[in-house]
Amino acid sequence: MSRKRPSRKVRVEFRQNRQVRRRADDWTQRFRADQERLEDVQTSESVRAKGDLSRKRTVIVGDDDQRVVDEALWRPGRVTKVHGLFVYVTDDEGRAWECTVRRVLRTLLIQTRAPVMVGDRVWLSDQARVHDGRPVGVIERVEPRTTTLSRRDIRRREHAIVANAEQLLAVVSVAQPRLRPHLVDRYIVAALKGGLQPILCFNKMDLAAADSPAETEDAEEEADGANAGLSVHDIVAEFRSLGYRCLCTSVVSGAGLDELREVLRGRLTVLSGQSGVGKSSLLNAVQPGLQLPTASVSAENEKGRHTTTLAELMPLDFGGFVIDTPGIRAFDLWAVAPGELEACFVEFLPYIAQCRFNNCLHRGEEGCAVGAAVAAGAISARRYFSYLKMLTEV
């Protein structure tokens, strides 16, 4: 973070005031006072805002378009939580700060990404002297991100979840609520798109019967028979055959918890999953001192209740950090182009180059090698129909 960067100047617009600018409606007075001044109306009056409503500010940025900071005056830290307009940061000395974001910085970043999110490396200025010594600061700069995890929200906009995590631990339950294989596929694609390593955690294995079925997502999958005859253990074996690391855990029996600790040790990991799959329970089990709130799953609809309301970064006693995220009901992909999606299905890769057409999307085109591999049983029918469903979504 101390490397030198060449700097340059950019112009940043200030936020426009919400009230409508009122024109100086005094033309009659001008006419009566001075006939010659009436001739200057066109130059003195303008429909376009001037002055404080249209000002711009010059900001010094580096070659990465981020504000250049004075490292001698400002201190580095990592964002641990974002709550409304307040951003909570822990500096490199372990001190916790309550911060706001410099308006000009928010204006610079809002064009292309969320201004600040959990996991960001930031520089903050110390404002404790004007807050009775309390550790209050202002975020002056956000370092470029190495990875991001995002999804599409209900308004079809980007919902950025975390930044700079090394791996995504996708937690799913095999029962209460039932396993949804297509949701697991979405987690994998989102992780690969954001540059994270996907790790799959199948929780509540103590509730899994030997022949417990995976959930059918919708009528289309049911008609295609994508999940027909597949048990939970079949789904786990399928993902392992594709090279993904799969953990089978149970807080009740303690199964898989030692392996989970090794996966989390020394890494920055984000946990994501539906409400009620047991993310907080797993973290409490691997580090009891966290004491995260938990809740039971509804017996009627097998849906969990939200106990984690904000994404929060927490240190682990045995090394590493975890980011516990709020439970979600759906995980819609963000900014995945149709041509990118095929590369996120690793079993497609040996066949893509053999397709007759370079722009083949593998949905029934003539000479599609991927479709032929599905028909021959070389590619899982369940995964193929999951790909087709995602293709219509993106």
C-alpha cells in the first residue's frame, strides 16, 4: 500500500442541490431603472445553473483512478461492517474506528461500483480531536479490489456483498431446508466471476437419509427429469467429481468441523447461503466465543428466519477471518455474459472447441459438442439443465 503512483488531475462534479434554482425575476424593475440594462438580460440571465449548483472540484488521482493519499497523515485499515452511512474500520494496529465516507470519494466510486463494502482496504483520516477523543474517522481512499462477490437485487441492480475475500464457502443444508443443487451452481458461477475460490459446505448431514432426494427447482426441471433419482449423496459425489472441495458437516454430531477449521485457517472467507442453513451455527461451533444469534427453521415451509442482518468481518482465534453474510432466498447472478457462463461449467471446457459454431450457446444448435456429450452421458443432465436455466437468466 506504500508504493508510489504517478498522479494526475480529474474534475469531479458536486452533487446537485435538490431544490429548483429560482431565476432572478426582476426584469420590470430593471426596465424602469435603466433602459440600457434591459439589453444585457440575455447575458445576465441563463436557464443553465451557474455558480454553486454546477461547480466541479479538481481531485488528484493515481494511475488506478483512486485518490492519492498522504500516507504520513492517514492510516490504513480494513472495513469490518457497513451500517447505513457509517463504516466500521479496524486499522492495522487493531483499533476500531467509526467512519463516514468523504463525499468526493463517494462521487468518484459510485459510477462503477459500491463506494465501500465489507473487506475493503481503506485509508482514513483521524477526526478524534473534534469528537472528544473517540476513534472517529473519514475514509479518504479505497484500495483497488482483488475480488468481489455480487448478486442482482430485486431492483435488478448490483448488490455488492464483500470485497477482497479469498474464498467463498457456499453453505447449503441437506434438509430443513432441502438441498437445492441449482442454487449451488449459482454460487459457483458467482464465485468464479468474482475471482474467488468456491468451496461447498453441505450442512446438517445428521438429517440426511441414505436416499433423501434433492429438491426440484421448478416444473421445467421436473419435466426434464434433471433431478430424478438423485439423492443428496449423489449430488455431493457429482460436485466432488468436478474437482470442487466439498465439506459434509453437522453441528449436532460434530462431523466435518475439524476439516472446516482447516479450510478457514489463515484465509479470508465469506460465508453465503439461504436463511436457516446453519451458517451462524457453524461459526459458533468452530469458535464458540463468537456467540452469533441463531433461529430454528419453520416446520411448515422449511424457510429460515433472518438472524444475521449485516455482513460483518470477524477474526478467528485459530487464524484467518470470516465474513458472515445475511441469509438470502435467491442468488441471482450479476454481470455474467452468456459467453462467460460456459467457462464456469468446467465439464463443458473439453467440448466447447469442438462445437460447429464459434458462438454456440449449447442450447440445441446444430453440431453442438456439449449437447452430444450430454446425450452420451459424459456431462450430467442435471448440470446441463442448470446451465440452460442460468442462460435464460443472464
